[in-house]
Amino acid sequence: MPKLLIPAIAGGAALALVAGVSAATVLHRNDVELSVDGDSQSLQVRERTVGEVLDAQGIAVGAHDVVLPAADTAVTDGMEIAVSYGRELELTVDGETRTVWTTARTVGEALEQLRIDEPDAKLSATRGLSIGREGLDLQVETAKDVTLTVAGATAPVRLTGTVADALAEVSVTPDADDIVTPAADTPLADGMEISYVKVDVVTTVKEKAIAFEKTEVKSGKLDKGTEKVTTKGVDGVANETWTEIYRDDVLVTSRVTETEVVKEAVDQVTTVGTRVPAPKTSSSTSSGSDLTPATGNTCKASYYWQGQMTANGERFNTNDLTAAHKTYAFGTRVKVTNPKNGQSVIVRINDRGPYISGRCLDLSTAAMKAIGGTSAGVITVNYEVVG
């Protein structure tokens, strides 16, 4: 009977030994440090793999999340497990949009990961802004190298934005008259050439005289060839608005853009006689030695005989005692004396001339004959107005 108990006891001891080893294995725990999106906690875990640890902690991992070490890695004592959630970025760089995923938790970290963290770039959000798990829309404008010409001087500029931003960089604010090429709202591009021309429009008002017009009216109350100013002309006054355009302080155009008449001019009216007086015969004049000699004026006198219309409108009669003078009114009576023989004649002015230098009278043939000068053709005479 005792012989039968030994194996049983031995077998029972062996079973007890195996059970003890299994229990120790089940009861063993590993110390791990679990970090989820930067939040860390210390854990004692029995799970055999990283994935089991995450499942035990209720941590679901998506396709864009990152787990280090990998989920199938065996857990060891003192292990550090890190979970970084993926964030969706709707990223627009210089107008081109694309969707990217990042585990970065701030805008700055995301830009570093994407290698577009230029210090002079313009962002739609601050670099320190947190990116939630819902993601973020982010616009990035990178700086551009452009050349800027202002007042003829060219300089390189590097910045983001538009042409207006480039001008603001050099303290230039265009107004409506200035010329900016390309337009101020044009986005900057690498290699762009920008020019700015300052345009000033200056207006001034100047007073200007308006010359009066001259008109003539005919009257039968005056002899033909007689003229009389019946309304004196008076200049008017106008204000002229001048517009001057300067480009970079250099005058390029100047013109009248408006005229305002402030005082009308008064036309000068000259009355011209149309009445034809009855022809005067030689009996209305006189000649001979019984006339006293003319005094006061001396000039050269010639004579003419061609049949023609005289300046006062009557037919020239070579037998009348008439003469031509440049300015005397028609009908003026002039005494003419030949100082060589003392012969005198009174003539009536009915024509204009002579137009040869040094001569003041052109006598009819009869008048020249009366003072004995036809043989010479041109003689020196004394003359005076007698009526």
C-alpha cells in the first residue's frame, strides 16, 4: 500500500511545481513609458506586444498615425512607447493646393517636417498654433526675389505678397495718378521687374486777353472811300486752366484743359462809305501863278496817265486835277507847288499811292502839266492840305 502512494505523491509534487511556474509567468509585469501625442504616463503591463498594450489602454491607431516601436514589437521592461496621431493639412503653397498628413502638433513643426519653413515666408497661421486632430487649412506664401525701380534707381528686394507690398517695403504708396508696372495687386513672382513712376498733375489758372474782332458795315451816308470807327474795339478776358504733368518731378506735358470767358470782347466796327460823290471837274480845283506857294512839306512827286479805276471807285480821268496819296482821306484838297517855277495847283485826292520810296504824291497828267513837271517825270514839290 505505501509503495503505491510514492508515485502519486511524486506526481502531485511535479504538478504543483508546474502550476507554480505558470502562475509566476502570468503575474510578471513590465514597466513601460507610454506617450500619446506628447502626454506621457508610466505603466506596468503584462501584455506581450506593443499593439496589445495599446489595445489594453483603449488606444485606436489609424492609417496615418505613427507608433514607435511598431505594434508587433515585443514589450520589454523599461520600454518607451510613443503614439503620434496623424493630422490632415490642406496646404496651399504659392497658390497650389495639396493635402498632406503630418504628426506634427504645431504649424511650426509641420513646416519643419515638410521642409518649407522659410523664415521670410508669409503664413495664414502663427507657427506656434496647435494643429488639432481635425486638421487645419494652411496657406503659405514663399518669398520672391524681384527688382524694384523707383525714380530711375533699381534695387533687389526679397519678400512675399504683391507688388504693393514690394513698394511698401521702400516706403512708396502709389496714388491714382502714379504708374505702377505690373499692377499693384499682382502677386510677386521670382525674377519679376517692378517699376514705379511718380506722376504729379498740377493745375494753374492764367488770365489771357481775348483780342477783339474787326468788322465793317457799309453806309450810304459817307462818301465812298471814307472810313470811320463807330464802335471802338475792347479786348475781352478769359481764364485759362493749364494742366501740367510731371513724371518723377520732370515736366512732360503742359496744355490748356479749360477756358472760361470772364469778360466778352467788344468788336470794333468800322463804317465804310458807299456814297459816290459827283465827279469834280477841274473847275473845282485851281492852278496857275495866282495861287500862293504851298508851304510846310516837301517830297518827290510823280504823275500817271493810265485809264483805271481809282481807289475811291471812280474812273481815273487824266484831265482832272487829282492825285494819289497813301493816307489822306479821299476828297482831301492839297496844294502842290513846283519850287523851280513857282507854279501851283490844287488837287483832289481820289486814289492811293505812290508806293515807291521817297515819293508821297502821284499827280494826274493835267496836275503835273499845271506845274510844269511833265518833262522831268519826277520832281521835288512843296505841298500842304488846304481842304
